[in-house]
Amino acid sequence: MSEVIGGIQKLLEIIAGSTATTALSITGLLLLALTAALAYLAFKAPPDQKATALKVGLFVSLAGGIAFSAAGPGLALFLIDQKAAREGESDTDSVPRVSPESAFDNLATNERVNWVVRLVSYNPRTDPQLAVGELERLGPPKQHFSFVGDYQELVGYTAKEALQMTGGIYRQGDRISAIIFRLQTALYPANARGLLQVVQQVEARKDIEVIYKFFQENSLNRNELEDLEKDEIVSFRVENFKDKYPHYCELAYKFQCDRRYSARDFIGGLHRDWHPLGFSRRKIEYDPCVRPQEYCSFSDWPAAKKTLLPQFGSRAFLIRNLEISNIPGRILIDFDDPDRQILPDIGVRRERSIEAKARRGPLGH
């Protein structure tokens, strides 16, 4: 009832605030009043004095009163619909996006991440098990580490755009499952250094069988081993291991392009879109395993930005393949129209500016 009353109040406000709707409504009321007057005269007049003009006037005023009275609220309802449509478009357009330039700058400084998102595309007919309500983990059960993106840098983009920015493949008719959650566990920026740290962890596990180990035939010197033990957020900035980056990148190239290494089965999504500087390429201009000479080229960030920005999708991170039911405060979304539905702003963007004033914890989390 309260919704009905609210709707009537809005309708009256529109009628009162619009000259056209007000004029139509008033005209209709006047014609209905005239109808009542004519009906009274017709009722009182003797039968032999009821002229044809009176009957015609009665009919015309009644029909006109009904038509005009209905036209006023009808126009008001149309205006309400138009206003709602404009507000809906405005809401979508008003969700601010992080520009590719700003996101690339965050890559250079390894800006802190507070919320992450995992996006999975699926065909509802052939892969119903990938619907967000059916997923049990962030990635396939065998994986120990899965790729995620910075949620706050993907807000405002359509689900399809966000998927493609994080290296996912979208096919017409697909739906997209999204798992959004606040970070409460270790996160590894997926640059060459972060990848090697994850490979080390996988190969060190005793509960899985790693037959062909990567680090048995690709050694690191003492200085590099000590560097890979660090997990502070600043240690992942390329500038702080720039002297080691060429070797790290060479090793990352071998691991990505040689599928014999057993650890690959436990680290998800290491496809052609991945770049050793730590991002997913939205536009893949070449296969790194076919043209390795371009794989590790890096002199400084301004030069890299000029060259790589057209390909840049979003920053990439590796996280343990968590059980979704154990993630506190998780937000699950099923996008059934990914071309139009946007990744919503759930009101957490202010945290970045707050956290920037209080750097704390390993990996910044």
C-alpha cells in the first residue's frame, strides 16, 4: 500500500509540475464538470424539451472529459518512465572508471590492492557447473594458485570488457560469473618475480607430486634466492629488482613456454595474454613463445608505457585457490547480459586513499 501511495504522490507531483499534464488534467476535469451540469439539466427537463443539441453536448463533454482526464496522468506516467530511463543511464555513465593510464601507473608503483575479483565466462547450456552458484573454488580444483584482478580498477567496465581486460575469452551467448571479495590473504603481483615465488612454493609442497621440477635445472644465485624470500609490497616493484629482472624474465619465459614443467598444472591461466611485467594483455599482438626477443625488453617505465599501453588490459595477481564458501564477505554475481551489465561499484573505492596513508603488512595486506 505504501508503494501505491508513493506512486500516486509521484504521479500528482509530475502532473502539478508539468504545464502540459496540468492543462490536460484541468481540461478533463472541466469537461467532466460540464457533463455533470448537462446531465442535471437533461434530468430536470421535460421529455419533450430534451433537445438533440443537449444530448450531443452531453456525449461530447463526457467523452472529452474522460479522454483529457486520462491523457494527463498518461503523459505523466510517460514522463516518469523517461525520467527513470535517464536516471538509469546516468547511473551507469556516472560510475567512474580507472583509466588505462592510471592503472598502468599503478602497475609501475605496485599500488596496494584491497579488493580482488575473479571472472569466469561460461556457456549456460554446456558448462552449467561454472555458474557462480555452482563454483566451489576460485579456479579448477587441481590449481593451487589462480589469477585475479584488482576489482577497483575494473569497476564501471562491462562484465565482458572486464573479462577481456583480465585475459579471459568471451564467446557470444556466454554468461560471466564474478567473485568479488576483500583481500585477507597473501597476494602475489604476477610479474616475473612473483611467478617465480609461486613456482617455488608449488615445487616445495610435500602433498603433491611434482615430477619435472623447474628449479632443478634452472638455478638462482644466492642474491636472487634472498631476494625471492622478501614479500613486502615494495619488493615487488620492478624498479627495486631491475638488475635481476632480465634473469627473472628469462626464467619466466622458459616456464611459460615449456609445458613439460609439472608446476604449470597447479598455476592457472598462464596463457599468451600474460606479460612478465605483471599484467594481462587485452590486445595480443604477438605470441611471446614465437617471438621471444620482445618478451623481456624493459628499460624504464615511461618507455614501457609508451610501447605497452595499447596492449594493456589490467594488472594480474596470483592468489591461493580459495574455497569460495570460506571467503568472508564475498559478493557473487551472475552476469546474464555481459555486453550491457557493468561491474558495479559496491562502495569500497575510498579505502585506497585511506590505505595509502597507512602502509602496513606483508604484501601490503
